Amino acid sequence: MPVLIKPEPFDPIAMQAAHEATLPTGSFGATASFIGTMRNVNEGDDVIGMMLEHYEGMTEKELEAVIHDAKQKWPIDDALIVHRVGAIEPGQPIVLTVVWSAHRAAAFDACRFLMEALKSRAPFWKKETLKDGSHRWVERNTPGY
Amino acid sequence: MVDPKSDMHMTIRVKFFASLREQIINPNTEVDGSQAKTIGDVWKLATDVPMPPHVLCSVNLEHQEPDAPVNDGDEVAFFPPITGG
């Protein structure tokens, strides 16, 4: 049930495939994944970059707890969360959540749960750089539902 | 003879993150654990300003409310609403 904090860009498809290769062949029937990517517009302004800060230690602990909670709620085989930190450019992946399970219901529902839970529990903060060179902290997440 | 242990006092480490770290000028990053019973007490000892609304708190890497108790040796953190993902 790994959690990875990445200070450098990552390829979410490759990371999903690499982790899936460690699972027993034929052990799962459903895989659901979500990729969050940095946009170049926020609140009507052009955004050219972002700094993603985290609380080392607590962030990893919360992400592991989120996966643990998902496992309590759904019969999932495995899960993966990868999250960027540091300087990010538009178009780069920020987050990857993946759930492997026997059937699609648990995979879909648990994958959604991982995303919504990490957005409210795992301490990350975004500071945007706008096209005019100014900076601003993102004050809240957009609603998930 | 002075017992060396009697001269020891534990501290509470204090951390600020993101916009709070930029807003709180020269905070105390260590406060006297004997002076603080709650997270709110730690804020008052570490800063000269009232705690803004919506500030989130943790003790030893666990989310907590401002009225949660603290103990010598704890790590207390203050941060704005989370915006990851």
C-alpha cells in the first residue's frame, strides 16, 4: 500500500504499471485510477507555475491513513498514491491515485475516496505564480461533489 | 549540590506552514512546555498576534483542535486550509 512524495516530475502511467507489475498476476479484476494535472488557468487568471509545499512526515502519515481507511471500507487488493511537491509547471501531473480490487464498484468508489480524503486531510499547500510574475496562495480546494 | 535534572525543562517545538509561515513574523519556534496546556496556549507563546480563523493545528503529526492538550516535547504545527491534490 505505497505512498510516494515526488519532488521531481513523474509519469503516472508508468508508475501505475510499475506497481501493478508487483501484484500477483490475475489477482484483481478491476483497476481505477485518477490523475490530477496542473492547469494553466485558475480563478480566471493565467498561471505559469506553482510551488507545492508539504509537511514532511505528517503528509506521508495522512496518506497512509487514507489508504488504510479505504481498505476498511472496501475490499481492495492494493492502492497507490503518488503526489508531487516542489516547483510544478502547467501540464505536469500533481497526483495519482490507483486502486486495484476484484470488482469495479470497490475500485471506483475507493479511488474517489482516496482523492477526496487526501484533499481534506493530507497537508499540502499550493502557491501559484501568475503570468504577471505575482504569487498567491491557493486558499481552498474546489468541491469534489 | 544541584541535581542536573532539576535544571532541565522541556520545550514544545512550533512550526508554521505555507501562508502562515510568511505572515507570522519572527515567531518563537520553541516554547516552554510548562507554560502551555493547550495548542491555543502554544500559539500565544509563539506569536504576538491572535490566531486567525480557519487555522488548522496538529500535535505530533496528528490533526487536532486548538483546545487539544499539549505536553513537553511535543511538536505543534499551525497551517492554513489544505490545498493538495
